[in-house]
Amino acid sequence: MSESSLEQFGLDRPESGDDVAVPFTLENLDSRGRVVRLGDQLDTIIARHGYPEPVARLLGEAVTLAALIGTSLKFEGRFILQSRTDGPVSLLVVDFDTPDGLRAYARYDQEALTALVEAGTAKPQDLLGKGVLALTVDQGVHMDRYQGIVALEGESLEEVAHTYFMQSEQIPTRVRLAVAEHSERGQSRPSWRAGGVLLQHLPEHGGATMPDLPGDGDFDNDDMADPDFIEDDHWTEAKALLDTLSDAELADPGLSSERLLFRLYHETGVRVFEPQPLVERCTCSAERVEQMINDFTPEDREEMVVDGQIEVVCEFCSTHYHFNPNQF
């Protein structure tokens, strides 16, 4: 590929690697989005807790989805993705601390998980069961929180994300997520990595080349559907090209975000922007934990004492904090 062609597609800089979000636009298709590639930072989150493979894969998808959405925020704050369900994986929590911090954990029932694995039915919808996915934007103490809640219906978090965008934002959106284990010679164990793409139909000029999604955005809802709705050809083409992307390509450590986008959209045109770094970072601290304990009643603190100490373990990073009960 010549240098001039690289510049034409916004690739006139070193290609990005792992643990970044790369924004892009498809100016000729009135669409834009982001690509997220996660390597060491995701592996740190998963390996720290030693999650079983199905749980690790599901949490990896949740982290990737949170990074795709969180990196679009233009303010100092947090984006929180959280599921609560009746399935073997009863809780997924991902915190994105702007502009780049990620932390996450999962709760699961080992016995129920083992039963699913032995039965060969450990798909995402089986792991999660029935429940909801909450997506919360927290802009700090001086601003109201915004929260969108969507039922966990569908076979994957990709489908749940599509439902969220249709019902909450009514913006034509396509999401792709892939999580994989990667082995290299000399490594003591395989490492976890992931890739994701979020694509939205948002015309550059600010106008609409097609109307909002019909009704509540659910094309399968006959009561709400608009019989006269016609999808824009540009959006049809943009998402059709994205659908050619395989999971293997999305999680391939040898394929940069820029090259991936070039493969998909070199004929229609794609422009990429500077990568945004992503890091695994927990916001817990001894001071914050101490303040939390101080907010409990004396009776509650007394019940927390074990062997003469109060011990608190951060569910995100597994750091152990010890306090003398007398200091409170």
C-alpha cells in the first residue's frame, strides 16, 4: 500500500495496537463509529479472578461493549454497564472511568455453571438467564444520572446492545463483539483478548438522510412499526460491509484497527482518528474504603470484625484492606 493511499484513508501515522479505541468516520456512507481492541488490560481483569472460560468470555464482551460506549463520552465522569439476572452469571459490572479507565468483575454460581457446561448449553443467554442490563452515565455530583435499562433478551450481548440503541436512542446502530484466547510460544498460559466495533448512522452534516427508527425502534413490533419506513441505502451498505467481519479478524492480534477498517471500507472510504488508550485501573483506595466503613453504624462495624480486624476486599481488583476497629 502506497504512502499516498494511506493518507487518503487517514492512515498516515503508525498503526495502533492493543488496548485502544479508534474513532472513524465513513463520510460517503453518513456513518461513524469506533473500534476497540483489548489485549493485556483485558487479560489482567480476567486473570486476576481466575474466571471459568464461559464467564471470562461473557465478561470480556461486557468490557468491550462498555469501552465502545464509554469512549464516546466528552466529559469527566463514569459509564457503568451492569447486568442483574437469575442465571448462573447473576451479575456483570463494568466501570468506565473517563477518559480511559476500565475495571470489571462478575459473580457466578459455580454449581449451576458446571451443570450448564456439562449439558453443553453454556451460551450467553443460558449463562445470563432472565434479567436486565442497565447502562448508566454519571456526570458527577452536580449533574443528574442518566440510566437506560433493557431486558436481556436475545442470544448475545450484541443483540441486547442493538435493542438498547433501538429503544433508548433510536439511532441506527450495529455492534460487533468478539472475545478469544490467544496462545504464543513461551507463554505460560493463553491470554485473553477482544475486539469490538460500534457503527452508527449519523450524517456528518447534522441532518437526517432517513427518518428516526419507527415507533420504539423495534422492527418486529407490528403495533409500532411504520409501514412506510425505508432504510437509507448508505446505512444498508455500511452495516452489510460490517457484517462480513469475522470474529477471528476482530480478535486477531496481528490485524490493527486501521487495517481492519481498510479491509471493510476501502472502496467507500474511511477516515480514522487518533487512538484513545484504554487501561485497567481500579479507583479503590484505603481512604475511600475507610470512609465507606466510617459510614456504617457501630453495630454494623462490629459484625465486620474478624480476628480483631475489619477486612474489606475490592471486588474489582481483589486488593485486601485491613483496619483496626478502634480507629472508627
